[in-house]
Amino acid sequence: MVHTMAHTLDLGRRVELVSMDPHAGDISLGLYREDSPEGPGYLIHTYSANPEAARRVEFLTRAAEVLGGARGAPGQRFRFPCQTGHQTAARRLFLEAAKLPTGDELQPRPLTVHDRKSGQDLTVEPLGAGRYRVTTSTADEARCAVLANGLRKLAEMDATEGQPVVAFPCGQDHHELVGLLLPRALNVRAALREEESALSRGQLSAPSSQK
């Protein structure tokens, strides 16, 4: 047990957990943050000896690159090109990627989302320097504000006064992250409940208790 705990600490600080991954024999997967001179990086790790485990971790790491605009790093790690942690967004990126079966086609998500509540499409317009404006053809300011607020909470973006514009504090664009977060930002309460539920499920299982 002592050896297991020491090994866990070497991975960095765990920031998210998928306790049972249905796409890989119900193994548990953890997302760990490691700070380095190159900037904060993230490691997806499992203790499982399941034959599917290594392929699953490789797929999820690749998904972080395609769906979140992250860059791969040695040892199945990834980090954002701005060298900023964006930890809240990284957690959501991990959870969204884990919903996909291994081998699923990976493509960046569009910067437009259909809002079922209002029956309209909402678009996020890049303004440069990490800034994005939420727009809609019907000029529905209320729904634009809902989406902007959701993005602000899920990615720790900054709000601007007087218009539905949000911005990444790093000052760099993250189109892939924004596209991934759009559907969840419309129902941010459900997204936050999902994160809280994942964190409450306990610790990453040791090798002896995994398949």
C-alpha cells in the first residue's frame, strides 16, 4: 500500500476521475496535473492491467489534442500551447473524451450550437487574443448571455461588461476547447453536477482491485 501511494504521488495532483469506464472494461482512469518549466501538463493514468487499458489511455490523450487543441508531450501527456493550465477546461475535456468509445472518429467541434430551449442556433465568433462573442440571428440577448455565462464557468473565462463576450485570461485563442464546451455551456448546472459526482466516487483503484 505504501508503494502504491508513493507511485500515485509521483503522477502529480489528481484533478479528475472516471471511476468506471464502460468503454474499457470498467477500468478507472485519473487525470493528473504536473507543473513544469514548460508549463502545466496533464497525464491520463490507470493502474489497470486490462489489455484495453494502454490503448484507452492513448486514445483519450489523442482526443485531448483533437477536441481540446492540446499538444502531445512525452509519456502520453498533453498540455495547452499557451503554457497555461486551464484546469477547469482540462477536467471537462477529459470527461467529454471519456464518453467516446476507443477508436471513435475525432474531429474538432463547430463553434455553433443548437439551443433546444429557444429553437435557434447560437454562434461563438472569434475576436482574436482569446476573446469570443456569442451571437444569434434572432438577437436573443438572454440566450446569448446564458451561453456566455456557461463558457465562463466551464473554462474559467473572463466576462466583459455590456456584451456577451468572454475571454481566456491567457490571451490566446482556444477554438477547439470552445467548440467542445458549447453544448455543455447551455446547461452548465448539469455539467457541474456531473463533475461533482465524478469527484465523489472515491479514489483511483489500485492494481489489485482492477481487472
